[in-house]
Amino acid sequence: MDARQDELSNPFGMDTECTNCPELVETRERIVHGYGDVGADFVVVGDQPSVAADETGVPFAGDQSLVWDILDRVGLVEGDPGAAEPEPDEVFLTYVTRCRHPDRVATDEEVTACEAYRSSELRMINPEIIVPVGQRAIEALAFQYTTKSEDELDVRELHATTMRGRGFELVPMLDPADQTPEQTEAFVEHFAELLGTDYRQTKGRQGSLETGRGPDSDE
């Protein structure tokens, strides 16, 4: 699977006609595949597409756009973060579930059906830091990429903190709809501080994103 370096939307050429989840095929406008820099140090992983993302194919559009505002404030967006096709710098954005159901969250089966896409992107990008946005996102990453079970990970408690992953670090973020202005400021401050450190030191501890093997210390 080759990266299309000049394309922001679906740069890895993921299946644009996926039919693995029959009910979502009926309700989605489009599949919202990953978007952004294929050589990124940072990957943002959301729960599921917003209404606007489903319409445009741009992750975190519309009522999730606070994520773009935060990325802009820490210097990871070129130009206008509110543009129809914003330009992330060193960031790749994707979802746990790439198709939207208007009336419910994704089922466990639907999350599993998208796992291969997410794993492939993470393996090919090989990021330094992953930002799981929302509870479902951090749970989806828990088993393969941390030493914690999903029952041990509460995004409300972990918001604006850094935790050790297998080969990278995770900086969990509350869903945009659940954040207070104070929580947004806390995340911006924490992430900006992280950018000022040598976050690339995680490469020295790196395991394989393909297998999930790596350091299992949470120190």
C-alpha cells in the first residue's frame, strides 16, 4: 500500500467502497478515511465521524472542529484551520470507525471491522505521539498499544496527560462536545509543553506497531 504524498484525504488509498458493515453502508454519506501528513509525528484518533466529516470527508469537521482549533494553537496547522480542506503540519487524523450512523454509536463489531485500516495507518506512519479523542478511541487502542485494559482507561481522568504506549506516547483528549473551556486550555498547555520537550525520545523505546510488541513499562 503506497502513500500518496500529495493527497491529504485518504493518502494511503484505503478501500473507498468498503461494505464490511452493511448497516453503516446504508446510513453513511461516505467513508471518512485518514487525512493528513503521511510522515507525521502525531496521529489524532477520534471515535466516529461528525455530521460534517460524513459530508465532506475531512475528519473533525463541524461540531468536532475544536480539535482543529487546538492543533492550530500548538502550531500544527498551516493556514486557516477552518478552511474546507485544512492543511495539517506533522499531523494525521483518523477515526476508530470510519462510517457514521446518525442515531447511535458504533457497535463493537463495527469497530473491529475498521481495525485493520487503523493498524495499517499507524504502522506506516509510525508516529511519536497518538492523541485518542473520546472514550471509544482510547479503549480501541488499549489492548494492542498499551499495557492497560480498556477498563483501566478513563478519558476524563487522562485528559491532558501523557501515558506510555508501546513505541510511542498517548495524550488522551475528551470529546470536543464534552470539554469545558478550562479543559481545552489544560490540553493546549499540556500539549504545547510536550512539544517543547524531546518527545522523539520514544523512538529509542520503540517496538513494532504491526505486532504491538514493545516496552511494557508505564514509568
